[in-house]
Amino acid sequence: MLETSARLLRLLSHLQARPEWSAPELAERLEVSTRTVRRDVQRLRELGYPVASSLGAAGGYRLAAGAKLPPLLLDDEEAVAVAVALRTARDGSVAGIRESAGRALVKLDRVLPPRLRGPVRALESATVVPEDDDSPVEGRVLALLATACRDRMLVRFDYTGHGGDASFRRVEPVSLVARGRRWYLVAFDLDRDDWRTFRVDRMAPRERVGPGFAGREVPGGDAVAYLTRGFLAAWPHRVRVRLAAPAELIASAISPADGVVEPLGDADCVLTLGGSDPLSMAAFLCMFGVDFELLEAGPVADALTALARRCAAAVPPVAPSRP
């Protein structure tokens, strides 16, 4: 009986890991016959798990949606990943799911095996999440916007701009983009006949969505790139440089809200950087520790000259060596 119960748990774990399995595949994984697989599937159904089957010579099985959530069977890496994700959600910027994520994290901690409980608790105690000064995003608002993006339904909402100005908007939503601890909606504004990005925490959507729309392509074809370009345009200063370094190396060192990296080959790239202080931008370029060439600089060029002069003056002259 214990062997059968363990096999049923293994079967349930496999059904959760993939959309569909053939009977021979399950038989090979469980090291049993296809007849035993069919019996085990029937046992799962009797226990209330909605296992659907498809016709055919080989036969196929999948775990369908049911009236209740079956127990999730996770391997070690999956359990740690879920714990990290739940902690992030509990301390994150989405209101409405923080408490639920906290309860789920407590439940997970109770059933973790000892070999995993220690590392997960160490991660809990050693990790510090910065406080979010902005208003949190409501989970129901994210769900409404995500559904509208997927189903291509018009959204109406009241919006509070950066300066506090209130306005009513009608948009065709395309994509939700998470950037740091903020969420943004990329959409086509019907009344302004142009593309716009909106901070979700400043939106107050009307509950009714629709009608549907045919859909438009985001300028450039990529919502994340469009949002990043919008961030760059908002900075008072910009600089464009060619760096003697691979694009992935430079991209890993900057925030997507601050710059865009374009590869020029395996060893070179172009960085477009935005900022509010030319001197800080000049110092940031020097911190990469690689050679670079100014393509478009503006005030950053003068800041680099001043920085070079200041650094040279700080280095004491080297006394000539005696023969």
C-alpha cells in the first residue's frame, strides 16, 4: 500500500510538470506497465483529481482544472524558488496579495523538509527589501488591466499626472511592464491619438471595460523598449557613447530606466545614457573601466574635461628616478 501511495504521488507530480503525457511515457517514468498507469489514473480520479484522457493508440493524460486545488509536489529547487517568490510578493508593491502571500509562505515553511527549511529561513533573515515610498498597486487593478490587454478591450480610467493634474483617459491597452517596484501600462490614448505610458499606481480604472479593438503595434514593436525610450526622453541630459566592451557586460551594470545598450559586435556596444547631472554621468561612464568614444555628449563632454583635470591635479607628480 505504501508503494502504491508513493507511486500515486509521483504520478501526480509528473502530471503537474507537463501539459500532457502519453501512457507509455508515464509507464517509463514510473517503471510500471501502461495497465498500471491506467489503474493509478483511475485511483487519482476517485480521490477527486480531475485527470482527463485523450483517445489514441498510446493514450494521453493531463491534469484538468477542477473544483479544488490539488497539493503541489515540488522538488528542492522549485520549493526554494516558490519561497523566494512568495517573500518578494509579501514585501512587494502589489496591494491585495501581500497578506495572501504571507499566509502561503507560512504554510510552505511548515511542510519544508529540514534540509530546505534552514536555507530558506536564512534567506528570510539575511535579505532586506527596501521600503516602497510610492502608493502600492492594487491586485484587482493589475488583474483588470492584464485581462484587458489579453482580450484587447478598451479601458477607461481617471489618471493623476506627475504634477498632480487629474484627467480622464480612454486607451487601448497593449502591455503591462514591471520596472523595479513600479508597474506601467503601455497603451494607445484615443483622445490624444498617440502612444502613452501610465504608472498603474496613479490609475483609477472604471470597472467596465470594452468594447474590443483590433489592436495596434507598439512603436518599435517592443513595449519594454518603448517604455525605456520614454524614460530616456524624460531625463534632462543624455549622452551616447561607444564602449569597448560586450553589450551584455554593460547592460548588467545599468538600470534599464537609465540607459539603452545596443550591440555592435562581440566586443563593442553603444550606450545611450540619461541623467540629471552631467558630472555624475561622466563619472559613471568612467566607472565601467573600459575605453569609450563620445558620439553625442552635450554638457557631459564638458563634465568629462573637468573630471579629467580634477583627477590629474589630484595625482602628485612622480619624481624622476636616479640612474
